[in-house]
Amino acid sequence: MRLVHLDLKGAAPRVSYLEQVFPLLSRLGATGVLIEYEDMFPFKGELGILKSPYAYSEEDIERIQQLAELHKLEVVPLVQTFGHVEFILKHEKYQHLREVERFPNSFNPHVPDTLALLKSILSQVIEKHRRSTWIHIGADEVFHLGEGMDSKNWMSRNKGDTGTMYLKHIKEVLGFIATQYWGLRALMWDDMLRKISVGALQGERTGTATVAPEPGVSAGPVRVARTRVSGERHRPHRLAEVRGGGTPALPGARAALLAVAQEAMAWLAPLLRRYDHYSVLCELLPVGIPSLAVCLQSLVNGGFTEETKRKVLEALGFQSMQLEQSTCEGRGAFPGAEIYHMVEQVNGHLKESILKALEEESAIKGWFSPYHRKRQFGNPRNMETFGSKVLKLHEDWESFVRDLRAHLERVYFPDTVEEWMEENVNPYLDQLRDLVRDYR
């Protein structure tokens, strides 16, 4: 499986853009998409509070799956079940479920309401993805685990540590999935498992796993991968040596748990939208596509070979690319290529050209300083020496930004467009706008 991780905690694209992107992903060698919805999922009932104002509709979720199926891409929904739950714990309604009261990052696994909430969230997501054979439970970067008073008390009473506490919660989550959704396979990130001793992991190994079928469904045979823990603490990117079924497993849960090491599947995540729910946006999807194309084709061809390079250029419509400089030459013919080039212009020229005009123009520094502008006092003779140049620069960038905004609005919802402009354009263009206002 070669999965492209669509992290929608920021800059979620419109479904109309995914219609254009999915065929390209398939052509580049992807076999599936890992979709981390966060607040873009159309939660219902009491969970409605978690929805973004721009969340996908139920019809959108169905359309995404139809598109994936059309282009032979398996959809794997990702529901964070331990850490990275800021979009949940930021709400006053759920603050009592925080591991540490003042941090919204991670769940307190000892409060019964935590598992009850997770069951509701998982149920709603899984019910809308009945075609999917996999569910990803996240479980990475559980910051501050063990720092809450409930956790400290639990570790003291049970003579345990954060590792055993982590495994206990994960097994409860997997037990629910196995009981309610027979045959659904679970994935998780492996970073927290790497911190757990080999002995602790061996202690969880029973060698078998049972799966309770849904009511009315006959129980089928259960294949459980046998796992032998490596004698080393762990190798880079590897938690366990795999034997038997070809997948690492932690069979103490009531389902076969895939403790996903990096080699177990080809995981690709250049399409990160935010580091967490509170951070600024990362790169936009159209700008990340060339990087993604190189990653996918390198996996397909076993490295960045000449064949890889040829296929990437052909798929993206570029004439050449220089990996060392992270540059692509040519117009490009992939969905969002216009945004790719326009963002290059913003990154490469907007800030530089405006600061150069404001800071290096001697007439501005000498005859139109902040002092002059504040008091609306200046000599027209000197102001005219820079006026036409500044007005032309302002007009050109305003025209460019109007075009950029129009392209962004075709791909993104209004909140993303505004945020991206505020972060990348307005800090510099607003300085020029203010100068032109004062000049006029």
C-alpha cells in the first residue's frame, strides 16, 4: 500500500479539487488515501460542536469515496484517539477530559467519558466509511501523558509506567473496534510504541487474538500475525521483526494491531496542513504536489532514478527539475499549477520588492519618513521622485493578489484563503498599502 496522507486540520481542499487530484495520485502510483478529517467531518448530534463551519457534508464524504473508488484508491479514515485532539479538547464541554488541565493536546485515559466519547466519534466516522477495510487510530505524540494527577495515581496503584498505561488505553480502543466492526483492521503510528521497553511489549503478547463478530454475522477465521520482538531495543524505523502474516501485531488486544513501522507500508506525508490544530498553516496542497510526485514515483521505481524523473516530469508537465534547489522549470500541467507558480512569486519576490522600495528609496527615507506621514507634511517636489514607482509597484501587486485569491478560492474555503493571505501576503503588502494611502 502506498498511502497519501491528507491531513485536513488546515487548508482542507474543496471536493471539486479532489476530483482533479485523485486521478493524478493514482497515476503517480498511490494505492490509497489516508484521510485525517479532524473538524472537517460532518459530526452529528452532541458531536456537532466539533465541526468546522466549512466541514464536508455527508454527501461530500460519499463523493470522496466514490472518487477514490473510481481511481482505485483505498480510503483509510484516520481518527486520533489519544494525542493530537486539540480540535476536541479546546471546547469547554470536553475540557474535563484533558490529561493536563491547561493543555488541550491529549486525553486523560482514566476518565470513563474519554472512551465513551471516542466510541461515539469512531462510530460516526466508521459508519460513513463502510467500504473501508482499515481504520487508523493515530495515537502518536501523546504529549504530557503521565503528568496528570489521575495518571500519577494510576501508576502508583498499579506499579506501572506511561508505557503500560498507553497500551491499556490503546487496547480498549481496539477492543471496541473489534467488537463492533468485525473484520475492520486497525493501523496506528509507531512513535509512542518505540518508547516502550521490549519487555513490556512482550508482556502484552498472548500469541492469539479473538474478534467478536457483529450480531447476526457468522464468525470467520481470524489470522493473527506472529511477532518476535527484536533483541535490540529497536532499530531505526523498526519496532519488531515480522514473522508469519507479514504484519507486526500486538495480540493482547481483541484485534490484530498493526504497530506500523516505516517499512511495513510506504507512508507518505508531504501534504501536512498544520503541525497541530493551533499552529499556522504549512504548505498548500498544490505547492506540495511536485514533492509528493517525486516521493511516490521513487517508491514505485525503487529510488530517484532517471525513469522516476522522466515519469514525474511527464505527469506534472514540467521540462526539468533540480532536487537540490527544489525547483521545477516549465509551466506545469497538474491541478493547481497556477497556484504553485504564484506562491513561488510571493515567496521569491513580494517581500523583497516591497522592502526594497520602502527601505532603499532615499527620497522616502529623507522626505517621507514615519514622522512626515504621521503629520501629513511633505514637499511635493521630493515626493514626486518616488511616487510613480511606488504607485506602479502597488498596482502590480494588487492585481497579482486578486488573481491569486481567485485561484485559491477555487480550491479552498474562505477561512483558508484569508489565513494564507494574512500569513504570507498582508504583512508586506499592507506596508505598501499604508504608504500609498499616506502618499495620496
